[in-house]
Amino acid sequence: METRPKLTISLASPRGFCAGVDRAIHIVEQAIEKWGAPVYVRHEIVHNRHVVSRLESLGAIFVEELDDCPDDRPVVFSAHGVPKAVPAEAKRREMTYVDATCPLVSKVHMETSRHAQNGLHTFLIGHAGHPEVVGTMGQTEEGTMTLVETVLDAEQVIPDDPEKLAYATQTTLSVDDTAEIVATLKRRFPNIAEPAKDDICYATTNRQEAMKALADNIDLVLVIGSPNSSNSQRLVEVAERGGAKASYLVGSADEINWDWFHGVSTLGLSAGASAPETLVQGVIAACRARYDVDVKNIVTAEENVVFHAPKWLTRA
């Protein structure tokens, strides 16, 4: 009988769905249950094709803009948040809508709005074009916020009034990269107003810490997530910086290139905050079909955060 090679899988915990993603998916499911299909969703509810496909099968129709929605069907706004002009337009059209913006993104929206009201110009640390950044920059009047993507941006940005500044961040950034950018801004502008509590969300931080704990000197790391998922992409980077010999983002077990496994005896495995646990278990099963697998759980934090859907939506 052929002996299969041994593979030790270090499984990151926490991983996968966060409270904001859970809430957003639940909102779409509840909306379909309440109003029947179809329910329109502006932008992917979360950045995961498997999640989107399942909701489509239940009766969700995903569109890019409110213009693509009929007036007489409900629409859900994605977890990433939307510019304030979007719900304003939905109200003008007398549409039924549900805002599934993650509460931690809403916190950043409120911060930046408050800064604008107080006459402060906000530096928003984030990635250009990401839906969350588009939504946050759409909370205030044009010209009240400047996007800062890199340390170089932070070194070169020239505000109108260096004494009237604040900063905020996208919730899904690299903790370490963001710390460098913030340090640069604070060095240049010592009086810059900062968030009362870190804008990078607990789930992003916890998943990156778990990755750091398992990545050191490991042969290969796989992160389950979609290419347009910021927090998943950051996990790949954290793994590489943390000492993993190789690190890849895959959507599911179907996307694994098994050539990556040549000479590999240790595998690190995690999932971005919008990736369902079934995909993680699918990768473990695919490994078991080829290897004698030993799974070790690397637990760095316990998560018990729950964000509930609006009561009026869940009420019968």
C-alpha cells in the first residue's frame, strides 16, 4: 500500500466571516423572505463570488448603480457603505431600501462627517476605487477629504491649513502599513485629530494577528478569498512578511495549483472576512485526498461580536 506524504496544516483562528459580513448576508436573506424575489443589491453585498452566487440563487439581483434598479422593488446597499447621495436618491424615488453597511464602516462615516462639520480636513487612508473608500469620501462635501494611500503620499500631501486636520482609515487595511502612514502624518502634523478608537476593524486586526502567529518559516500559506477583497489580499502580504516561504490567494480548492506543494510539509490556512467556512473545509478535504493530514488550530483571539439586522426588517 502506497504511503501518502505527510502534511501539517496550521489553521488560523479567527478566520472567515466577520460580524459585519454575517449581518449583511442575513439582511439580503431577510429582505427576500419579507418581500419575495427579486430583491436588488447595489454592488456585491460582500466581496465573495460564492456568497453572491448563493444569494442570486435565492432571488437577489446584483447591480452596480441605483439607476439599474426599478422603483418598485426593494434594494439593499452593500456592507462596504455608499455615498450619502445614494440613499438620498432612493428616498427621492420613494424606493424601499435597506442599508447593510457594516456598523464599523458607519462609525468611520460619522467620524468624517463630524470632522467636516468642525471645519477639519480629513486625510482618509485607504485604497483608491475600493467601494468602502468611495462610500466614505461620499459622506462629506467635495474638497473636505484627501485620499492618502502610501507613506510617500503622507510625506508629500500639502493641506490648506496644517492646524485643521484629522485622519480616518479604511477598515480593512494592513495594520502595519497603516501604522507607518499614521506615524508620518502625526510627525508632520502633530495636532492632527485621530479616531477615538482604531478605524481598522477588529476582524481585520484579529485575522492579521492570527496569520502572523502561524506564518513564521512555514512552507506555504493559502488564503481563501476573492481578488477584490482588500482584507484577504492583506492576509497574503502579512503571511509573506511574517516568514512564509510562499503565499497565495485562492477562491476555493478548485483554484489550487498543486505544483505549489512540491517539497511542502507545512501549510498555513486562513480565510478573508467574506469567505465562508465551507470553502476552508473544502481545501482541507482536497489536501486529505492527497496527503496524510494533521490539522493544528492556531488560536490567537476569540470573537463574540454580533451585529443584528434592523428590527423592522426581521419583524414578521
